[in-house]
Amino acid sequence: MPCNVIRSSLSVLILVELLSVAAYAELPLIRFDRLSPIGAAAGSTVEIEVLGGDIEEMKSLRFDHPGLKAEFVKERFFKVSVAADMPAGTYDVRLVGRFGVSNPRLLAVSHGLTDVAEVEPNNEPEKAQLVVINSAINGSSDQNGEDWFRFEAKRGERVTVECLAMRLDSTMDGTLTLTNKAGKPLASNSDYFGADPFLDFVAPEDGEFFVKFHDLTFNGGAPYRLVISHRPHVENVFPRAITAGQSASLTVLGRNLGSGAKPSAARITDVPLDELTLPLAAPADLLDLQTYRFLEHPTDHSVSPTAGTCTLTGFQWRPELPGVGPAMSAQRLLVVRDPVTIEAEPNNEFEKPQPITLPAIVAGRFDQPRDADWFEVTVPENGNYAVEVFCERLCGRADPVVVAFDEKRNRVGEHDDFGHRQQAFDGHLRDPVGMLSLVKDHKYRILVQERYGRGGPRYQYVLSLRKPQPDLYVAAIHSQNPGPGHLTLWKGGTAHLDVVTHFRDGHNGPYTITAEGLPPGVFCSPTTTDDQRGTIVFWSDENAADIDAPIKLIATAKIGEQTVRREVRPYTRVWNQANISSSRPTREQLIAVRETAPYSLELVPNQIEIEAGKTAELKIQAKRYWPEFKNSINLIPLSFKGNFQMPNTTIAADTNDVTIRITVQAGTRPGDYTMSVLGQAQVPFNKVKDAKDRPNTLVSMASRPVTIKVTEPPKK
């Protein structure tokens, strides 16, 4: 299907979802839809406008960096001050109001650029807005029109024109065209960094040049940030993997890299890149919690927001270029335990493989179209070997496939895409991951190839081949409909996060999530499961104070004889789409406490022992906090693991408890499992506190969890 058809369909789905939000009945949850402008210069103060839902009593903003401060102006407007020493990068902005703390929206902070507001009318060449090079233009898309800008450049001057929109949580799908004063097209681009366009242009003569910019689907009102600059712009660095705690020399490819750079043999669209080599030391502690640290939210690897870095351990690096300063873009790097080998050509034939030894970490790239990289390895023992290719996770543009052959050209294994896509969370990747069953002292050829035969300096990858190192990557996201939200507790009630886990190298054992730094009056039981999908439930006291606070979630697992601690990475849904995955990481997990809940549910007892193959009874007790709420409460399992069954049941109107039966299938692994029940009830509610009319509203509320200890049947 053509890209424009896909995106048109996506726009229709977004519109349908937005229209359906109003009909989806739940208690209010503050929602942040749009921020404008979506960028600001360090050391400046800018007035911003915010749009969202359920934003009553919103008079403050929350940021994930202390260098950003907000002052309420009126209604939807704030003055945001950016500290002069604020690092360049992207930052989360959240609304704070009566109904909690919202999902975040991104704000870009820049250095060395002059911020300019788009001025209408500028929808034709004759009315093009004049800007200077090294400007960041903050604007919004015209529904059926174009935005035109003009700038002056000298002959031979290299200028980049870059749109930041989709990467900053905007729904805009931009298209750029560059012309001379006579209207002759000189360059154009649509998707370059994900869905955001980019132009690299060398002025053929002195004079004015014109930029035409519009949304591919002519979506109106979507914010964008357009950067026209001759500052250093890094395309990528090589290699993309570095050993923890060690230093390496990285080749930087880009544009306007300064006098220390030299012309590179690498080209993009027939324009040569600059090249220079810089040293870099990798942090030694990243492997401790298996974490990923970023300066710019990783949103540029795909045309829609994904959780593509949820299985990446590493960091971002912004190269400091001698004589010209920091680059405008940060680069992703993989941190590994083992030494890194550089792929060496010629290795593009079965008969001419590059020898590698285990454990192998190979940094490579598909230098030319139809490049095929062959490697030869001899394994020291029989068994499974883990093979993995990092590409999309490192912002490589390839769709790689990895195939293993024996010496007689018999295919012994092939691996392609992997990753979980569940509701809003999208961790599915173009990167191959899997196992190969290999025989001791046999030689094998490993082929890494781009599925569509593409090649060039953007098509980098890292190949990992090793004995299995079982591990896990755990992520948490608030993905309950109707749209982007955050973890907000109604006092006395509960709220929950969805948990998505990627097990590595065959690990499938249990893990326990605990919450650290919970504010007073807020609770979370240790939650144990061995499933890739689950929930973690939080609850608060009736009299808990209103609060907004960051918390940390940690997953603990025993792998072999070692107990490991892993960061539970926080993610957020980006768009109001019930049926389309759209997610990205955040730097912190927040929790808020607000008004009193209509009811709560508790499983009694909260710990129980059940023999595999048997059934046990528990009681679910409801506490009704709102005197007017007397309706029945329907009860269903909340993300129960498949080998646990509970019939749907109901707490009858005007009653407060019911007995349920939970059956554990025979053969279930002995151990602890934490799970909850979801209540759904029609509750009389009106946002206006003294309103007499209180129509019934569907309110979903998870129970406080129960931990079920499964035991083995007695041996006969």
C-alpha cells in the first residue's frame, strides 16, 4: 500500500478515535493533546499554548528538568523560562490540574539558533517569510495550504533544512521543497528522520532560496519546528557499539563539521559528507540496571512513535566538534560487555567470509546497495547460540535479516523481526533476534543482509552472536483508553499500569516488580509474574494528600544463581488512538493523587495458596465512598495469566461483597503470581461538584491485588 494511502487511513482513524473519546464514559483523566510552540532557545522566555481534555483548574506545568519553569498567564497560556545553561535536547511537559498530571508532550531546547514565529500570510512564494540562516521557525500546518520561507545564502554555503514535528509528538507529516528565486526545484524530501523531512543543500550561487513546507495529508493546526542552519549536523557515528567502561574512536559523519573534518567517501543523494574521528568513553554503570539514557527522546527511527528502544542498553552522545561546538543531533550507542569487532570488506560472498570469534559483537554497515556481509565462526560446544542484530534500535535505516549456513550451504537458521506490540505499546522492531542450534567444532557462515537491497552510510547495524545470556527488559505504560493518560489515583481507589516484558535468550522465569519512592498514603504490593504481559496496581488511602511525585519501578529476577535488578522503563501513549500502537519513552514515572474515588475493591485474603489443578474461593469486598453510588459492580479478570480462570461475576446493587472462585490449571509452574480483578460500574457523576444532574458514568476500578502461591500436587 502506498505511504500516502497508509497515512490518509491513519488520519481517518485518528479522527474517528478523537470523535469517539467524548462517548467513552470514565471518570475524568487530564489529557494533554497539543503544545505550541514545540521548541525554545536556551536562555529565552516563550509564551506557550496548551490544548487538552479535562484540564479544569490547570494552573501549573511539570517538567522533567529543573531548568524549565512555567508561569500561568491565563486560560491555556503559560510563560516558560528556559535556563541559559539548559542542555540542548527534548524534554517532557505535563499539565497539572484538578484531575491529576497529564501525559507528556515534548519541547525541544536548542543552542545557537534564533527562534522565529511563523507569520501568516505566507502561503505562496510572493509572501514567503524572510528568515536568516540558523533560525528555528515555530509554526503550525495550514489545512489546505503551504508555508513559504526565504533565506539568503552564499555560493558554496552548505545549509540544512530540517523539520521537527513527528519527533516532537506532533501529528504533522511534513514535506519540504527547496527552490531558487526563479522557482526552479533544487531539492525535496518527505521521510528522512522517521516521518520528518530533511534537506542537505549546497548553494550553487549567491542569492535567495525558498522553502515550501506543508503537511502531506493537509492536516491543519499541527505544530512544527523548522530549522534552517549551517551549524554542524551529524548524520551518524561508527561504530555504533562500545564496550562498557572503555574508550573507543568513533568516526563522525555529517555536514559542516569544521576545519578538522575531511571529505568522506560516503555520500547521501550524491552529496559528500564530512568525516572526522573523535574519542568517546562508555559509562561503566549502564549494564547494572540494563538502562538507556537519552538526551533527545528516541522518536526518529520510525514514521510513527514506537517503543523501539525498549530492548536497547546504551546512551546518546552529542559530539563536541573542535572549533565549531556541539552537534545539533545526538547519536544512539549500544553498550556491551565484550570487545567490538569492525566489519571488514570484502566479505560479500559465501567463499570470502570475515572470521569472527565468540562472543562476537560486530559493528557493520551495508556500504552499497545489495551488499551482503558474511561471517565465519566455529563454535566451541554443542547447543543454542543467541543471535541478534541491532539496527532500528540504533536508528539504522535497514531492515536486516540474518541467516546461518553450514559449510555445505545447508540453511540451519533464519531470523527476522521481533518484539511485542500490545495496545498502545509498540516494541515491535525490524531487528532480528533468535536462537541457532549449532554443533561443536563445526564451521558456520552467518549472513547479514538488507532485505530490500538498500545500502549507504545510513544503513548501519551491530551483530551479536554469543552463548545465551538470559535476561529481561521490562516496560510500563498507562494505555487504558480513551487516550493518552497518566497514573492518577482517586483517593481510596486504584490505578494501574500495563507491564510489557521482553525475555532475552530463552529466559522465562518469574520476576517481581516493586515500587520505590511512593509518597505517603500510596501503596503498591510487590507484583510477581512470569508472563510477558501483566499489570501493576497502585492504591491510596481515603485521606491521602493531593500530590504529584516521581516514583521508580524495579524488576527483580533470579537468573541462574544470580539475582538481577532491572529498571522498569516508563513509556507513554502518544496519540488518541484506541486501535493503533503509538508509544515512546519518558525519563520518569509520575504518580498523582486527587479526589475521592466512588468505590474500591479488595480481595480477601490478599495472599492465598492453591494447588495446581485445584480451585479456591476468595471474597471481593467493595467499599462505596459516594453515598449516592448503590449500583451493581461487574467483575472480570484483569490480565489473568492463561492458566488461571475466574468466571465473571457481580457484586449486586446495595451489597458490598461476593465470593469468587479461581481455578489454577494442572501443570502450572509452582511459585507466586500477583493478579487483580477489574470492577466496572455505572456511577452517578458530574464534573460540576454541586450539579443536581448526575448521569450514570462507567467507572472501571482494579481491585487491590492478590498474590497466589501455586503449589505442586502431592506426589503419589
